[in-house]
Amino acid sequence: MKITALKTFVANVSRTNFVFVKLYTDDGIDGVGEATLEWKTNTVVARSKNSNAC
């Protein structure tokens, strides 16, 4: 099983931004996780886009 894609979604709730990550695999298994780091939303999103996981 290999990761084929990684997408990030930012949900702005009140005064907090939540970062959700969705992983896709070549086996058809998808997963969702939460990757919030308080006050570092842009850093988390940028890092996930520069990741070589896919």
C-alpha cells in the first residue's frame, strides 16, 4: 500500500483554524486526520504540500 495523494482542508471555527488531512492510497483505502497546530495553520498546510509522502 502506497500513499497516492494527500489533501489538506482548513476549517475556520470561531478564533481557531482546524487543519484536516485526507490521505489516499493505491489500495483504495482513504483516511482522514486532524493536524492542527495552534497559530501555525499556514505552516502545517505548506509542509503537507511539500511532503514527499506521495
